[in-house]
Amino acid sequence: MNHTELRTRETRLRRAAVRQGLRMEKSRRRDTRATDYGTYHLVDAETNNLKAHGLPRGYGLSLEDVERALNGEL
């Protein structure tokens, strides 16, 4: 998947999250060896509570995981 396709998919999932009252956030880590580098989590936009994450402290979801969570499969 090239960079443009990745950004397009990310934008589509962010919009889907907003429609469900969620906010999709990407880890801001810059260390490529960090476990949460380049991963996402979903946050309730109203309460700021984590709704879906893959690591104990948040983040850890791939775009595929985010899509599954938004579809109620995760």
C-alpha cells in the first residue's frame, strides 16, 4: 500500500469513527522501535475514555484493527 492509499484509508476510518462518536488517534511516537509506533486507538469523543486499543496503555491497533473495531468485530 503506497503512502497516498494509506492516508486515504486513514481519512476514511477517521470519518467513520466520528460518525460513531469516536475519535481515532495515532501514536505520536517517533522511535520506530517503540511498540506503539505507527499504531492507533479509538477514544470516545465526549468522555475521552478509551474504547478500543491493543496495548495496556492505549494505541496498538493497526488500521485493519481499527476497521474491525468500527464494524463491531473487535
